[in-house]
Amino acid sequence: MTGRRFTRILLTGLTIFWMAFIFGMSGADGESSSGMSGAVCEFIADTVIEDFDEYSMSRQQEIISRMQFYVRKAAHMTEYAVLAILLPVTLSMYGVSWKTLVWLGPLLSILYACTDEYHQTFVPDRSGSPRDVLIDSVGILAGSLLLQALRRFRRARSSRTNGGA
């Protein structure tokens, strides 16, 4: 197996895994989803706030509750930023030009975000939200911009290494 073929298979598997991961996270019912984000918030609070464990239980819960919205939305953005990087990189391995991928990668990522929100309408205690698609799109934009910046950096470095050739 050639290195390029192995890389294509690896990236394809990683992209499919990531899409399944997003699907799985969206398939968690409201209580499970809230529990996961609550655990992340508690970890963050315990790490960042000195003596957090010495606060009263009600004060700890208040802090965690305030953080949950932001942690959940940051998770949305991060999931989709990663997807917005994986999809175009994977498709490029199949010969799709970067000129096409500049718009196709974000478009496919946004379409996946829309189907993901629709999927959530079938999950107990969850709902689909156009606002979440917009939040996902911010992550997609960030991931797409990061990918383009990395590509430009790589090309500039390659150009310097090859003497501008």
C-alpha cells in the first residue's frame, strides 16, 4: 500500500469517525448531554477557581450552571471547526482541487450541521435550533480560516525552502 493511499484511507476513516462522533453527541438525550457538559464545567471550575471544592454545593452548582451555556456552544464550535478542517483535507486526497474546496468544505460542513440539528428534533429533551447552526457555522468559519492560513504558511515555507521555485 502506498503512503498516499494509506493517508487517504486514514483521513477518510478519521472524517467518518468525526461525523459519527458529532452524530453520537447529538443523539444523547437532554439529561445525558447536560450531565456531560456539567462534568466539563465542574472540571474547568475546579481547575481555574482556587478553592472551588470548598465552596458550598449550591454555589458550585450556580457557577457550573452559568458556565454550561458557554461550554456547550464552545463544544459546538469546536466540533465543527474540526470537521471544517477534516472534510476538505480528506476530499483533496481524492483529487478535488483546493479552489473548489475553499467553498465546498464549508458548505458540506454547514449542511451536516443542518442535518445534525434536524436529527436532534428526534432525541428526547433535545431540540433542533437554527441558532445552533449559526454557532456551528462560526466554528466552520474558524476551522476554514485556520486551514487556509496553514496552507498559506506551508506554501510560503516550501517556497523559501525551494528557493522560490
